[in-house]
Amino acid sequence: MLRRLHTRLSLGYIALMAGVFLLLGAYLVNYVQDLERQELRARLESQAWLVALAAAPMIGTTEEPNLQEFAQDAAGQIDARVTIIDQEGRVLGDSEAAPATMENHADRPEVAAALSGQIGESSRPSDTLDRTLIYLAVPIVRDGEQLGAARVALPSDQFAGWLRNIVVAVAAALGIAALAIAALSAILAGVITRPLSELIQTARRIAQGDLAARAPEHAGGEIAELSHAFNEMTTTLQANIEAIEAERARLSAIVEHLTDGILIVDDQGQLALINNAAERLLGTPRDRLLNRPYALAVRDHDLAEVIAQAHSGDEPVRRLFEIGQPRRYVEGVAYSIPHRATPVVVILRDVTELRRTDMIRRDFVANVSHELRTPIASLKALVETLLDGALEDEEVAHEFLARMETEVDGLARLVQDLLELSRAESGRLTLSPVAADIRRVAEQVIARLRTQAEPKKLDIRIEIPDGLTPGRFDPERIEQVLVNLVHNAVKFTPPGGIITVGAAAEDDHLVVWVADTGPGVAPEDRDRIFERFYKTDRSRADAGTGLGLSIARHLVELHGGRIWVDGTARPGTTIKFTLPLALEPAPTGDSTPSAHRA
């Protein structure tokens, strides 16, 4: 296109200058032709007067027969045809023909004018020479008497040759000027179109994505204004595109980091977008899902049906189903976007934890109800018995009141454990970690629980080496952990069994364990015994609240450690937990923890 514009501009300039030069050439040719004719006439007139002046003495004298020779000599001197004519029109001498063979010239226009005393001129074919001549005749006068006419003539083709030479010269000059103008036109067209070419090249670079490209701004003129406006437009476009890209990147980052899975299905039924959460839920790499039909990509009947229903309807489709490996409970919501290239958007919300939490809540309510039902039922039965008359029997009344005290103590212990667990789970339980000796804490726990172990003749041992690197923990809270662990060991270890409290330093932490020679924990129960109210043997309803190990887990985790059942220990059960090591030595004074914190 630009090349055509350059050509059109060049041809336009050339056509304009050609027209001007044609007009100028025609004017110059006419002007020069007029000048040449005037000069020719003046020359012919001057030559004719000279001939007339020279011939005047010869006419009407005895020398008159010599006029033929005179005409020939004069013609040779002036390089023109010379004719001497008397007053009657007879030819007295002619440089080109014999007078006797020539007609009377009185009727010739130029001769007639000259014989009448005027200067005559004409251009016509010569009957004698059979060619066109230019004639000019003047009167021959001697002593005031007109004797005839002197006529000179030149061939018109000689004048045409002069004119042709002039035309050739003018044409050559105009041609050279035209070539120069054509070159200047091409240069001028290039000067005009070069900024446009630069604009086009810049526009193409921008179209290819180079938003930093700018057109050169030439000084002055409309092209400079156009370049400036183009650059301002490009700057605005670049700013807008950068803002759009930034917004797109921000939205993409938001979508990618959403905890809910996002799927977008285009109008061809193919997956156009999938975020990280959806990729995890589907359990398939993203590159195997994108740009594939959704039914083949997701490979889940429920999800495919949700998408199909949303695609064919106007209302959002909501459904709860399982998906992926391992199976996860997902709430899927799909809705269509009319008149868009992405007609279906699917949101997948993982509700596995919500369902698990809901189940835990239900189990918690059921377990609390169960734990409360038995002692309350016992208390109710005891109170009713006392009201029915047992109160009158002092011995029975005392026994019933003792049993009621036991049930109330159990309820108080349950409430205390629930409050403690609630504080631990909500983060409201505070720690006071210090460098402490785990052996001293273990000795204090054994001292507290030895009275419970003695009736079963249990042997409680401590396997903690002297000089063990101290740990950094809250002694009171870790004593509570050990109390729960040792208390469980005392409850489930058969008479005559052995309970061991040990500790050792490993890497950057302290490992503490409580082992017994009881029946052990089944593998399927090892991960669940730290849950609230979980009991491995439901028949032992009075064995405890089922909250001790859950409280122990939370206290250990608050210290940055972990607690687990060691499945390699045989026989019995070994529960281990870790604590951080202290960088400073433990205090040497009495580190006995205070009473169990409420």
C-alpha cells in the first residue's frame, strides 16, 4: 500500500510537471517561432532593400540585360532567391530561373503590394521551383520614381528546419528538466511517505506484541503531529494492556490459590481452565485435563452429570458427591453463563473435613451424653432408693452416699477434662516452658500414682539415665501428660505387670515413653486412641472418660512435639512423645510442679 502511495505521489508530481512543461514548451516554441519569423522577415526586408538599392541604377538603362547576372550574384551573397521585377510585373532577373520562362508577376500578392509602393510578403508554392517559398518584396525607387520591385525568397523548409532544431532543443531541455523533476518527485514522495512507512512498521511491531515500540517523531508538520498522536495512543494502549494483564494475573493468582476447585468448560464442551485445588481433588495432572471433553477428562459420573445439567439449564446445579483418590466428599455447584464463550463454571468445595467435624461433633454429643447418662442414672437410682426409705438405715445410707460421692467425683472429673480439652483445642491454654529434668517429673508422677498401682502389685520403673540433656517444656503440663499415660497403664496392666517410664535424647529432641505389659492396642486403634471419648474396649464403660489421651496429644503438640503408639514394642503398649531439648542446663533446685492446674 505504501509503495502504491509512493508511486501515486511520484506519478502525480511527474504528470503535473509534464503538463506544465508541455504548456511551457508549446509557449516557448510559439514564442521562438514568432521571434524567428520576425527575425526572418527583418532579414528578408533588409536584404530586399539592399537588392532594390543596388538594382535601381540598372533598371531602364543599357545595363538592364545584366539584371539576370545581378540577381544571381546577389542571391549568392545573401543566400536567398532574388527576383527583379519591372513596374509592369515582368521578371527582369531571377537567380533561380530564366526571366523569359517566367510568367508575369504583377498578380503575385507580394509583388502587387511592392509595385503599389508597399512592402509585400507571402508564403506559397513556387510555380517555377515547385516548392514552398517565403517571399518579401519592396519597391525599387530611383529619384522618387518607382521603377519596379525587388523580391527575395527563402524555402519554407529551411525555416521549418530552423524551427525543428529549436523544438528539438527545447524538447531536450524540457526532457532533462523533466528527468530532474521526476527524480526530485521521487525524493519528495519518499520524504513524505518515509514517516508513514515508519508508522506502519511500528504498528506491525505493536501488532506482534512489542508494546514498547514507538514511531520517530519528525520535527514539524502534520506527519509529526500524526506520529506524536500515534505514540500517545500506543502509550495509552500499553498502559491499558498492562493494567489488564496485571488484573488478569491477579485474578489468575486468586483463582489458583482458592481452596475451592474451579473448572471452566467452554462452548465446545472442553475443559478450558482448572485450578490447583480442582487438580488435587480430581487427582489427575492438569495437562491431561485441559482442552479435552469434560466427560473424558474428569472421569466421574456425578461431576459430568452436574456439568451436563448446568449446560442444559438456566439454574445453578448443586450436588454432594465423592470424587478422586483417596475419595473426598465434594459439594459441586455448576452454573451456566449465557452468551459467553465459557458457558459452564463449576465450583468444587471439599467438605470432607466439615463432614468429619460434623461427625466428631455428633460423636462428641453422643459420647458426652453416654458418659453423663450412666452416672446420672446411678445418682437418680441412689437418690430414689434413699427417698424410698433407705435413708433410715444408717449403714445403707452411708454406703449409698459414698457411691453418690464416687459418681459426683466422676462427673467433676469429666467436666474438668472437658474444660481442659476445650482450652487446649481453642489455643487458650498457655505454657511456661523452662529447662527442666524429665527424670524429676517422672519421679513425681510415679509417687502420685504408686498408691493406685500397689493393689495390683505393679512394678513401676524409671529408665532415664542420669545426666540426660534437659528438655525445654512446661513441667506442670508434661506432668499432666505423664499422669494420663501412667494412669492408663495402671488401669490396663494386669496384676503383677511392669510399667516403665523412660527417656532418651535423639538428634535435636527428647523422646519420652511409657510402656506396660498389658494387652496392647490393636493396629486399627493406634491412630484413634488419641481421639476424644475413644475407647478400645467399649465394655469397660467405667474405665475412664476417654479424654486423657486426647488432652495429652494437645499438650504435646503445644510443645511442638508429637505423640504416637510404638507398634514395634512387644508385648504390651508403648506410647512415645517428643519434646524439644533445652540449650541451657536445668535448674538444680526443687522443680516440683504445682498442683494439677484446673
